[in-house]
Amino acid sequence: MPTSLRTTANRLVKLRDVPFLCHAKPKDEAQAALWKKLVENTLESPDTWEVALSAGKDKRENFERLLREGKLGGLAALRNLRLMLVLGVDPKLIRERLDKGVARALPFRFVTAARHAPKLEDALEQAMLKGITGLEKLMGSTGLVVDVSGSMTYRLSQKGETTRMDAAAGLAMLLREKAEDFAIATFSDACVELPPRCGFALRDAILGSQAHAGTYLKRALTELHDKQEWSELDRLIVITDEQSHDGILPAWTPCAYVVNVAP
């Protein structure tokens, strides 16, 4: 949030001026004390990992302190996992933080984090599964078809490390947990049906199902349509970057979706 802005008269208005301009009244003594510090310009900087690291202090000590004091959020722990391991932060503290769960984080973030911290994969998996337990169940039968062609290994952004395949695997793990009845297959040059494993075991099955080559989506859907289990689905979901050598087959299920994971 910006601490200042300029008015039409080009006069600087600071955050500390806002209570006077709005004639606001604090709701309790705690807020009154906070506003008093703001007005008197004695408000302390928040004790966050960003502030601690920018202050130039020892990074490992700051991360370990924040972890011990419960001041490092779940998403911040995921995003800084690789850095913390490089710095030599105590893995036990990281595990304890992950055991508390990570709210509002999509599964692909755990997939990316696990690539850099294989020794913490079990803790990451449990944190991921705990984070999606409250999501609504997807009733009926769901068939998932995942693109594992060569282009799915591309990164989602130039600066990031998450690939399209990571995003697809994350969504697959989420659907596996929430779908009442679940079937899954991958496609590239071939169509390969997979066992409906849970967690990172499903990620491994997807990535290792076949060579990452062509994108024959229509051929894969045609093959699956001829199988009774797939022909009687309530919904069909295709996760892809929408690069297909042979087009797509018309939907045969009551509900059908194509999820594009390309940027």
C-alpha cells in the first residue's frame, strides 16, 4: 500500500494525514494506540520475512526465528523453501511449519516446491492434502485426460520455474482427491490409462507415463470413447496447452471441459 499520494494541487498527502482528512474514529483502544503511532510517525515496521531480509540481517537466523515464532506464513514458506534449504535453515522447523498446513495454495506450488526439496516431499504432500480437504466434493464420475506432449515441459513464465506439466499434475492431484469416481489417462503420441493414485504418486505416474513427444488428442479421445468406463462418464476434463496435431473429438459426456495451462 502506498504511504503517500499527490493531490490535484500537487501537494503531498501522507498516510498519517488520512485519519484527519476522513475524521475517522478508532473502534477500540488498540486501534487508537495504533493510529496514535501512525500520526506521531513512530509506527514500527511489521515483523515479516520481507522486512527482516531487507534489513540486511542474517537470513538463516531470521528465517529460523520467524518459523519458531509462527510468523512465516504457509505460502511464504513454500515460496522461500529453496532459499531456506540453501541457507541451511533447520529442516525440522520447516517440517513443523508445513505440518500446520498451507491455506489458499494451489497444488502446483507444492509440485514446484517438491522438485527442490525431495527430502521434504512427504511433508509437502500432507500440507497439500490438508489444504484441499475443505473443498466441495465433485459428485459423479469424472474422466481426466492430461497432455504430456513436449510443449507441456515449457515454463509458465520466463522468470518462473513452474512448467505447464507441473500445473497439469497439480490439477490432476486436486481432482483425484475431490472426485467421487475418477479415471485418468495421458496423451502424447499414445493414450495411456493410469491407476488413480493419490498425491505425488499420481504426479510421478503422469510424468513417467510415456515419452513427451507429439499431441494426438483426437486419437486419444477416440480410443477412450470406445471403452465403456469412459463412454458413460458424467464429465470429461482435458488439461492441455491446446496444441493438437489432429484436432479434438466432439464431447460425448453431459459435461465437458478443456483447461488450458499455457500462459
